[in-house]
Amino acid sequence: MRAGKAQPWYTDVRARIRFERGVRDAYPAMNVSATGRGMNARIIYTLMVEVPEYPPRRVTIALPNWSTPSVASVTADGPTQSRHRYGERELCIWHPDARPDERWMPEDGLLALIDHARVHLFKEAYWRETGRWPGPEAPHDPREDGK
């Protein structure tokens, strides 16, 4: 028996249902769109996220439509001052070399990815207010980690 050709995750109904489980209940106003076609598409989720103790933020999550979901980018509106950003809008939620238990993994699903963004936005807002980053943080300057 031949192995089937890899299918884009977003067009695989079962994979998409598993990935999006619980999101519509938590974020009924979330919008989803696709740009491109097949494996070249990007799946874009846009939603308002409540940030504890701070104003809500519009978050946009872009995922390539490969055989499994992976993060292309997570961006947010609002204040951009942060040492945990790529440019002004893209959130640096975890270090690229972080262990799997310290970062989002595709099998965690979309709801968990949104929660990573929500927590990150809280930490940024807290840092802007107090000058202290709550919790551990990875270095962003190569001179800080000895390389």
C-alpha cells in the first residue's frame, strides 16, 4: 500500500477540527481567512484577546498550510514598545531554541497558541508599566547569552 500524498492541514477537516477545538466557544467573533492555495496558502486568524488588567488587543496569527500547523507570525495591535518583538508588531513569545515544554507545539492546538499570545501581551503591558518582566525571559542580544 502506498503512502498518501501529504495534505494541507487546513483542508483536512479532521485535522482542522482538532486544531481549532474550543476556539469558537472562547472567541466567537474570531475571523479566519486564507491567502494563496494548497500548501502555499497562509491561514490567518484574527481575534480580540482579553489581556488581564489591561485593554484587549487585536491579535493576528498566521500559519502556513503545510501538512501540520506551524507559526509564521503572531502580531498584535496597540503599544509596540517591547524588547520581546520582531519589529513593531510581531511577538517574540518564546526563544526559537526553547524546549518543547517551554513553547507552543502544533498538537497543543490553536487555543493554546492564543493563550501564549495573551500571556505574552500581559507581560509586555506589565513591563511597560513597571520596567520588570514577570517570569523568565530569554536573552535577545547575542552578547547577553555569551555567543
